[in-house]
Amino acid sequence: MSDRTKSDYEVIVIGAGVAGIYQIKLLADLGVNATVLEAAGDLGGTWYANRYPGARFDSESYTYGFSFSKELLDEWHWSERFSGQPENLRYLNYVADKFDLRKYMQFNCKVEAAHFDEANELWRLKISDGRELTCRFVIMAIGLLSIPTPPQYKGIESFKGRAFHTFNWPHEPVEMAGKKVAVVGTGATGIQVIAEIADKVGELTVFQRRPNWSAPLNNGPISEAEMADLRARYGEIFAKCARTPGGFEHEPDRRGFYEVSREERVALWDRLYDSPGFAIWLRNFREIFTDEKANAEFSEYVADRIRRRVKDPVIAEKLIPRDHGFGVQRVPMETHYFEVYNRDNVRLVDISETPIERLTETGIRTTDRDYDLDIIVFATGFDAITGPFDRIDIEGAAGVKLRDKWFDGPSTFLGMLVEGFPNLLMPSGPQSGSASTNYPRGIETGVNWCTNLLKYIWERGYTRAEATLAAQQRWTEHVTKMYSSMLMRKAKSWFTGYNSNLPGHEHGKIRYFVYNGGAPKYVSNINQVAEKGYEGIVFSGSAMPIRRHGTERFKAR
Ligand SMILES: Cc1cc2nc3c(=O)[nH]c(=O)nc-3n(C[C@H](O)[C@H](O)[C@H](O)COP(=O)(O)OP(=O)(O)OC[C@H]3O[C@@H](n4cnc5c(N)ncnc54)[C@H](O)[C@@H]3O)c2cc1C
């Protein structure tokens, strides 16, 4: 073996968010020589970056946290049912410190390229600090919402005030009292930030192109006694999350939509509207997701709730979506969002009627008029799911680029491997069980599965593992087929790859990004593959268990 075959690391994990933290924990436990490379200045991923006011969970905090350590579960107190960004970031830091994981992490290390060196069966990674690092296995824990997409308006650089995307919200406090603030975008993030800042700014102008369905989060504090009860029930809670399609505690109402009377349906909806979190979405009738008529009836119910909350009927109608039904995309949850429009200092600008023409030195110009502004907040979302992959020059065997292969949309095996890209694993990749569910539940599943695959490889002394094309095609067809029964396929949403700020991501061309079969079915699928000796993956290499040779793979740095 030439020196070139000796890699710097056995495993490099890219990304230090929820997925990267758990992945390095498991590798450290195994004593594997591994490191985490993180582009940002510290760990936390989503919760490190998104510091905008109002950023918080829509997963119940206690179902979001890691489940792997009883000690951790016993120690941590979630202060709110849906906790906010500062607490979420504190939690992830607490986990990293408790398990002494920081020593494996390297920050300000953006991976710019990852090329597979066929001859030596290694990945060669080019890092933003100029280094080249090699590893046998690369684990992409790069997130699915980690590349923000600012809008493409003319004149953005000419604006003399402050302007930032919510993902890049400054780390130091932003003085907003008395200021004229604009929020562009009314998706999940816009809805959170608008509701939080409306009573703290001088004037708030909301630029809305398309309204989104949204319903009350119904957040509240968690007392010591409640936390003690949750701790006692953690086993039960996580077992329930594993049983439900969404990986939450919420279970669908299994009565048929048409089997119960209209009065009973409305009684359920009245209860759900006042219930915490995604209950309104996930404890509902299953037909909401698949049946146009059922969806339309429920959407009209929610529209009425909006009408009751917004005083000006013209504004209320503008806040009610017309181009999609409730729940066909991940539902933004709100806290007093609709009441914001009853305030004197808030105005709604419908940019579907009067589009933004450009930014000027002093603010925003629509086709109708100029708006003078001090601060512009772009809540314009993400290059979701495949964006973080597209930003790395990933080249597999035979010089194939991943971004070319996925140009029209991703194709994967189980959302975790890609044919032609040996030894590259994605614990929560496109078409995996993570994005359409409670993320960390999907992430733990994916990280466990990838780690078991690595153990299988190491125990047998293999040096190369790769999905077959046939297995990948079968999986992608399975994922694609599941979209056909879902109303979601029509939505202008990141679940279908739509993003008006990204060329090639216009409406009308679906990208099959997420696994819609629900968490239990996903887990059953991936477990079956493992039980059949990882059917669909081809292994090669020395076929000698590595521990016998005492190689460097298990030496942690
Ligand atoms: C505002 C907001 C609220 C959310 N709320 C919820 C919620 O309540 N429930 C839920 O289930 N999900 C929620 N999500 C989804 C959230 O992204 C996941 O819950 C989870 O944090 C994903 O963890 P991750 O480790 O996979 O990815 P991330 O947290 O995105 O971490 C990925 C990391 O990889 C790094 N990275 C990317 N590319 C590179 C590169 N080339 N080189 C080096 N490093 C790189 C990034 O800097 C980042 O730190 C929310 C997302 C957002 C944006």
C-alpha cells in the first residue's frame, strides 16, 4: 500500500448540527478516527444560524431532543413546550459538552470539494482554509435547510439601511425600536418574525406575495412538575413518536372524514385549533392530505378562523391562501400572527398585485410606490434539501458530479446512499425519512443505520460500499409513486422543490425530495435492507476484519 492510501481520518462528518453532533457521538463511542468539519464558527447548525426574533420549535421540545441518553433526558429541563432558538442552541452545546464532543469538531471549515479517489478508495476533501483532508468515509450531515435564498431584486446593494436574510440575523441585538422595518416573505419564518417584532418596531410593512396557511402554536411554559412527568414518560413518548407517521406524538384521527357528521368534524377542528403544535395538521382526518373535497372543507374552516381574528375584512381575505389547501405543505405555526394586522403600525402590501420592482437607497419600490425603510428582513426561505449538496463540488467514481446527476432532482437509495458515490453516507439526505417528519427522530434513525452499516463494513474489512443503480431506481420510484396520492404534489412548496428565487426551481416541475410514507414504513424499509445483509449495496475490499490488523481506523483524534 502506498502512502496515498493512508487517510487522515477514517470518517469525516460534514456539519455540526443535530445530525453531526449525534453522528460524532456514535463514532467517538466506537473509538473511530473521525472529525467533524463545520463551515460556521460554532456548532448548532439551524439553531446557531437562525437567530431572528421568534425563531422557535414547532416540534414539542421534549420530542425534538435526543433520545439516546437517559442521563441527558433526566438532566435537561425544557422551559417551554416549543422552545426558542437561544434555548435550543444552549441545549445542543450542553449535549456536545456533556459528551466531550467539541474536541472532534473543527469550525470555520467549509468543505468546498469532495472528490473520490478511485485508485486509493479515499475521499479527498478541499477545505476553505486551504487544507486537503482525506478519509475513507464521508458523512454528509449538512442539513436540508442550511442554504438561505435571498431574493434577486435589482438594487439590493444600493439600500443604505440594514438588510439581511433571517438565516443571517446578526448575533448582536438589532435595535428596532422606532424603526421602519420591512419583512419580505410570509412563510414559516416570516410568520414567526412578524408576530414577534410587530409591537417592538416603529412601523412594520409586510410584503406578501402568497399567503400561507397557519394556525396557533398554543405554546406555554413547562413547570418543574410537568417536566418530571415528561421525564417519567420519555420511553412512552419516544415509542409513540416511532409509531406515528410524522414522528410526533400526534396521531391521525382514524375515523373516515365522510363517516362522521359535519358537526363532529367541526367539533374536532375546534378542539384541534386550540391544541398545541401540529395537532391541527397531524391529528386531523387523513383525507385532508389526499382528498380535494375534504381538504377544501377543512381549509374553509381555517379561513373562517382567520376572518374572525382579522378586523379588516379586505386584509383578512388577503391572508387566506387561494392557490393551495391547508396542510399540503409543512404548516407554519403562529403566535398571535393574524392579530398583528389589527395594529395601527402594521401594513400589508400584496406584491402579487403591486410587485417589488427594486430596492432603492431608501427602501423598496413597488409598481405602486416607494416605501421608506430602515431595516429590511428577507424571510425568503432556503435552497432546500439539495441546496447544501449543490454547493459542494462532489465528484464520485468516474468523475461524475453529484450536482449534475441531481440536476433535475435527487435520486438516492433509502435517502442515504447514491450510486456512483461510494463510501458517501447521508443520514438525513433527500428522500430519507427526516424532512417530512420530526427531524431529530428521523436523524437518529438515519445516524443509527449509517453507523451500523459502517460497523458491518469494518467488521468484514471492506473498503468500499456503494448502492447499486437498480436499488436506487427502485427507491426513487417508490418515493415518486407516493407523491401521486398526495395533494402535496401540486403545492408550490419546498417539499416539491419550488423556489421562485432559484433558477430551475419554478413551479410545474416536481422534485421528489421527501419520503411521504411516514416514519414507521421508512424504518421498516431500511431495517429490512440491513437484515438482508444490506441488499442493494455492493461491498468490496480486503474482506479481512480490520481489528485483526490494528489499523488506525479506530484511533480517535
Ligand atoms: C427556523 C427553523 C426552524 C425549524 N424548526 C424545526 C422544528 O421545530 N422541528 C423540526 O423537526 N425541524 C425543524 N427545523 C428543521 C431543522 O433544520 C432540523 O430540525 C435540524 O436542525 C437539522 O439538523 P441537521 O444537523 O440535519 O442540519 P443543520 O442544523 O442545518 O446543520 C447542518 C450544518 O452543516 C453545515 N454545513 C453545510 N454545508 C457545509 C459545508 N460545505 N462544509 C461544512 N459545513 C457545512 C452547516 O453550516 C450547518 O451547521 C427547523 C428549521 C429552521 C430553519
